[in-house]
Amino acid sequence: MSTSGQGVAMGLKSALLSFSRGTPREAMRARERSVADPDRTGELLAEVFPGRRLTEVGKADVDAVIWPPEGMVFAGRFPGLDLVCCREWIEDPPTELTDLVRRVGAGRSATAHLTHSTVDLLAFARWEDGVPRRALSVNPDDGIVQDLGERLPVELPYWEGRHPVEASGTCALPFSPLELGGALLERYFGVEGDHNPDGRLVGSGEVILTGFRFW
């Protein structure tokens, strides 16, 4: 089921935010073959999106909805793990989520992973008890938009030029943002597998989220 970051990255789109003790990968492995409780998940989304209207629409494995349909959110509240997949955050630097993280995730770690293959965007952040410890936002045109905190071990080979961009096209970075995004997705969320043409990832185990349409 494993793959390299490059294998995952080709059409990668993601919009994940997690709250856990430790990494979301560890928490998700502990929750494999778990189904989110819709009532507790509704409580989570009331915290994340106060005042929004929500209508439950069904369930899906997290691999299928790391990039949910427009106007929908997929989420799950499990023991030791809250996970939300929502496109609304894709256009902002990851530290724009800090107020939300402090409101919902007090006393826990939070991790955001946001990628968009159309513009080769990567935004990633880790918080500890509401304090951003690492925040990165990069794209090929602008280069570094945000680079806060100490670079993570998984990042270092990319910054050191060991994963160079192919000669075609131009990139203001020494690596492809999506390739680094794939490596971060595997390292922190344990999402592994071949990337499908419809924009879905498969292969990390069964963590079933509840979907809602919201406005």
C-alpha cells in the first residue's frame, strides 16, 4: 500500500485539518475500521463552523474525501482524534487557521494539509496547544509565501535539492510543492497509495467520515 511522495503527488488535492494527541497518522491508525458517530461529529462541526447550517448526506472513507466536493465537509470525531476535510481553507496561508485551532483544539496538536494540483499549491502547518510550530505555504510562481518555524526532517531533502524539479517549465523553488505535499501527507496522515484520475487516494485503511452539505 505504500508509495513515494512523488507517486502520490501528480494530481494531489487535499484539504485536511486534524486535532489529536501526537500525529494524526498515529491517531488514524488507532481508529482504523472506525466509523464516526454522526451526533458527536455534528458537535465538532458546530465548533469548527459556528452558525452554519448542516445537512447530513452520507459517509465515506477518509481517502475518498481528502478533497471533498464543493459545498460539502466530511468530518469525524473519534476518541483521541477530530478530523475535518473542507475546501474553504485552501486559499489562505495556514496560520489563518490559528484562531480556529485555538478554539477547537486547546491542549492538543493540530495539523493542516492543503494542496491544489491545478496551481501546484502546498500549505502545511502544525500547532501545539494553539501555537504554530511549523507553517509552510509555497507555490512555483511565488516561491515561499510563508515559512514559519523549524523545517521538519521530512522537508529537508527537498530544500537541499535532492528532489529537483524537472527541467521543463519554471519553478521558484528547488522542488515540486506537490511532491513535498505527498511526502507530508504520508508522514503525518499515513495516507498512502496510487493517485486516481478522479482526485482520490486509496489505501490507508478504513476511517469512515460523515459528510454534510453546509452553507
